[in-house]
Amino acid sequence: MKNVLLFAFWFVVGLIALFLAIVLGDSGAWYLAWVLGTVMMILIAVTGTVILEAETPDHD
């Protein structure tokens, strides 16, 4: 049952991606770059924060 649900989930994701590719047309690449860039900025900021917090000594 788990495999069927997983297949259905990825099938729906594929349909949404196909729909967006058709609707966005030539602008699709720009939106993809924008989304990936935003995600990367967030991940880099979070990683930097975690590293700084790990290096900072605790004050009791």
C-alpha cells in the first residue's frame, strides 16, 4: 500500500510540473532559477547560523 501511495504522490507531482511547464512556457526557466536560488540562500544562511552557534562557547 505504501508503494502505491508513493507512486500516486510522485505521479501528481509530475502532473503539476507538466502543467506548470505548459502554462509558464518560456518563463519557466526563470521561475525555476528563482525558486532554486531562494532555497539555496535559505540553506546557506541556516548553515552559517548553525556553524556560528556551534563555535560560540556557552555562557552559564
